[in-house]
Amino acid sequence: MKIISAKYIFKDGEYINNSAIVFDDSIIEVDTLDNIKMKYPNIEHIEYSKNSIIYPGFINLHTHLEFSANRAKLKLGNFIEWLYSVFEYRDELVAKLDEQTIDSAIEQMKSSGVTTFGAISSFGADMRACRESKLRVIYFNEVIGSSAAMVDALFQDFKLRLDESKSISDDRFYPAIAIHSPYSVHPFLLREVLNIAKKEAMLVTAHFLESKEEREWLEGASGAFKELFKKFFNVDTPVTSIDEFLDAFKDIKTLFTHCTQADKKELDIINQNRGSVIHCPRSNRLLNCGVLDISNVNSLLLGTDGLSSNYSLSILDELKSALFMHTKYPPKELALNLIKSVTINAANATNLNVGNIKQGAFADFAIFELPDDLSDESSGSLALNTIIECRSAKEVYIAGEKI
């Protein structure tokens, strides 16, 4: 057992002062520093500087490590141009992927205070590297394919990848399910995969209404997607509608990603079904997809997306972008809500024993140092200064081990 303390600890969505944590691989107790010292007088005490904050390890719930070899090969600035470039260069980028590239991407996340991340995997190429990393990984095996003739083969491939991930699962590697999007997954394939999710109580995520082109296609079989689907798949109509897709998740707690083009009615359906929305502001901006209406989201989460549509996997960079993107909210109020999006909100959305500093939770911590001349110690100010002043975490612990 050890004791760790700092001036501030972020617990249950609030900052508490002059407290300490007793831990081994999990959190044993949280109390005032004086009480902890009295109760545990003879164990090691790790004490951080007067302006340090102990956070639960941050959670980045959406990234694509299989595209980590990209630098400027994929075309940013326009969603359709980017999507065409994905079709053109996907095989080349996956062929260039190696464990060193994946490890470097994971290190970017860890350096920014991330201890748990969601990896969206289409091919399984990153599975072993994710399993061998020291971070906790929610491994979302993705299903994709809208051709009726390919449904059986795609389903079998998905099940093989899912079974492989299940065979190596433990408390740092959690197999899960990803549905690519309403425009790219056949309804029969969607139904069978979601049946597995229900039967095995697996976490589910899905891309949803990321671009205006997606909405145009799903609503009226028109727009830029029409040419794309004709060229690559020889089809003229979408396989499902927006309402049909959402209805498929009616009894499944799902993490919907992007939702920049979702209207209030659709976001209300997600809220009513206890779903969450993963906000990826930098990717949305770089692909010109619009801005998520966070005022209509009950459970807001945050993700970096992948290096296919972003320039770093730092959750601190993502927090900064979100802070400056949503200008109608007071900075301190927004900053606190954003910190919650990568801690307690993410814990509640995933049902994992992370994201909060409480008895019994995993001892996953990210320690940050604020400037020495900090004068405003309100919760909003502490959150705001964490986001704007911190470039990296000072220390990161997973299962009580400094990594």
C-alpha cells in the first residue's frame, strides 16, 4: 500500500482540498490527509507540489490506431475528399503499420494523462499491440459492409476478430463492438452483430451523422455520397434510414460518435435510450463536418479520433479545441464539463471501474501541475487552467504503478 496526495483531488466531478488516497492496484480509501496519516502512519507517502492536481486517469473513447501511419497522405479539409483518399490509400497505410508506430501513438495518449482508450479496429491489425500496452483498452471490433451478397462473409470475419479479442481479455483489455455507420452497414449485419452485443452485454459504439453528405444520402439518396456509392459499390439508394438505424439500438446503451449533423429529435432519442455522444472537435473541424450541439447532449464524452483525421492523439489538445470551439458557454463552466467528459462521464458511459477516484476503483491517476501563481481556486478555474496551461501530465499511474 501507498499514500498519494496533492493540494487538489478531482473526485465525483468536484475538486477536494488537502486530501489523500490510499491505494495498491485499486483505491483503498480517500480521506483528509490528516486522517490518512493517522490511520496509516508507516506506509510510503508520495506527495506532489502545492499546485498539483490528482485526476483519475483520462479516458479517450474514440481513436483509430490502424491509421497511425498517416501523416499527410489522407486529404483534410473536406469530408468527401478525405473519404475518397481513404479508399485510395487505406491498404498502403495499413501495410505501413507496425508495432512501433502504434506504440508511439499510444505514448501520445499516455503523455496527455490518458490511462484508458477506445480503439476502433476494422482489421484487427492493432490488436496485439493494444493488448501488450500498459494502458487499459476498450477494443471495439468494427463491422462494416453494406452489400447484401457479402453479409455472411463479413459477419464471419467479424466473429473471428471478436473471438480472438475475447480470448485475450482481462482487466486491461475489454473486447467491445463498433458499428461503422448507418450508410455502411447492411441491416441484416447490423441486427446479427447487435444480437451478440445484447446477449453478451458488450459495449457498443457507432459513427453517426458525421457529415452533411451522410444526412443527404440517408434522407434523400442524394448529394456527394450518391456518386461515391455508385462508383465504388454500384448502388443508388441507402441501405437504411436515420430512424431505422437509431431504432436498432433501442435497448442497447451505445456510444454514438460525432453527431455533428444530428438534430434535436435524434439527440433526444439517444438521450432517452441512455446513450452517450463522443465529441471529436478537431477531426470534425479538419473534415469540415460542423459543430456538435452539445446543449442537447445529456452524456458528453470526448475522443481524439485517429491520426487519419487529426494531428495528435493528445486528449489535452482535444480539450483545448473543444473549449475554444463552443464559444456560447462561459469558459470555466465549459472547462469543468469537459474535464467530466474524460473522467466521470466516461466511467458512467462504459461501466468500467475507472474515471473516478473512489474506494474500489482502479488506482489509475494522472497528475498535473498548475502554475505557481494560481490565485483563483474555484472548480471552474482549476479545470480551465488544467486545459489551457498543461501540455502533458507530470506522472501517470495505472493499477497503482507509475508508468
